[in-house]
Amino acid sequence: MERHTRSYLRLIKPGITISNTMSGIAGFFLAVTVVGASLLSPAIWGVFGAAMGGIALVIASACVVNNILDREMDAKMKRTLKRGIVDGSITIPKAVVFAVILGGIGFALLFFWTNLLTFWLGVLAYVWYVVIYGYTKRTTVLSTVIGGVAGSLPPVAGYTALTGALDPAAIVLFAILYFWQLPHFYAISMWRKDDYAKAGVPVWAVRYGLKSTKRQIFISVVLYALSAPLLTIFGYTGIIYLVISTGLSVYWLYKGVTLYKKVDDIKWSKVMFGISLLVLMAMCALIAVGGFLP
């Protein structure tokens, strides 16, 4: 029973589900300051619960569908051999039912308790991840660039759940998460290069090698560093957000430069990946409280 439960848990890709929901939470609390809402209002917390529950369940459902579609590919990679569908502990019909239940509840929460814009953002993210990214990761080296769109929508959905509108803050949130994702996933592709090659997944590291991927990581971190301060430039956050977010960007770039020739490519990619996780957690917290701080 315990093993079966773990198999279902793996299907929703907890890391992806949790991290994307975190970014949704950040977007929501930024929206609180934009609309001037009171955190003491029960209505605010009702929308928060529906939005975050909806975002998490929609993401989880998309991950289950992704597992179903990728089962043959996953069977060729060492890191995915223990996924429930691959090892046979969960049948495809059961996985489909699981995905439908998760998605049905998630979309219902967004539709009935947030607003139509947020609901359609959820639909867009779902289709983009399952269909568009699912196709491109099998066919083009640009899959990371294309797939990043889906992962950048949760903070926007968290934001629009309260504001009901797309404005400069929503666009900046999208940009921050988009440019954060690129170095994060390029780094993963570096140390999992052999696995991806074996499965026939044409990621950048497989097609163009580790040195070229390192250059892509640097370019992406620079673009991230340029996008993060925009929340302050457009007046949504204060100087404290600006200083700390800039410091994180500088640290990310500094470590990349100073370790570039000191360690091998694989170790370098793991360091950059670790820093990307630190940056994500710190930025989610900063965005969430940035509008409340001077």
C-alpha cells in the first residue's frame, strides 16, 4: 500500500508541482498589494485557497498525463525507471482516471472561485505543457525555450486570481520565471546528457555539447538578472526587493564565472542548478513580500 501511494505521488512530479505552486503563491501576494486588499479579509483567503488548490491540481494532472505520454521514453532513462507507469505498478487506465480527477477538481476551483482569465491561463499552461512541450521535446533542441512558457504561467495565474487582469506586473512575473527556468533546466540537461541521448531527447547539451550549454546558461542568467528588477522599476516593489533580488543575480553570475575553469563541466552544472533552487525560493519569498516592504 505504501509503495503504491509513493508511485501515485511520483506521477504528479512533486518537485514541479510544489515549485510552480510556490511561484503562484508569490504572484498572489504581490496582487494583494496591487489591489490594496486586506489580509484580514476572509474573502481574500477564500480566493487564495481556491487559486492555489486549483493551480497545484492542474499542474499535478498535467504531470500525470506527461508520465503517460512519456512512458516509452522514461523506460530508457535511469532516473525515470521507477516511475509507476514504467515499472507497471500503475496501469495506464488508472493513471488516466487519476489525471482526470486532479484536473477536473483543479479547473473547477479556478473556474468557479477565481475568474475566467485565471481559468484560461490554467488551460493554456496545461495544453502547452502536455501537447506543445510534449511534442517539441521529441523533435527540437529548442524544447527548453518553448516549454518554458508553461512553467512561467503559475505566478501569472496566482496574480490574476486576485486582480483579474494582465498588467505590467503579470508580464514581469512571467519574464522572471521564464528566464529563471532556462539555466535551471539547461543545467539538468548537462549532467543527465547521457540519459537524454539514450532516450533520443534532443536537448541542447546532447546536440551542441556541454561548453555551448554553459554559454546558454550564462545568457539566460543575465536575462534573468535584467528582468528581476523590473518589478521595482515599474513601481510594484520597493528598494529592499531591488537590493536583495539584484544581490541574488550577482551571486549566481559570480559563482558561474569563478567556478567556470576551476571545476569540471558536470560539477559546474550541479552548482548552477543548486543556486537556481536557492534563487527560486528566495525570489518567491521576495515577490510575495516585496509589495509590503519599503
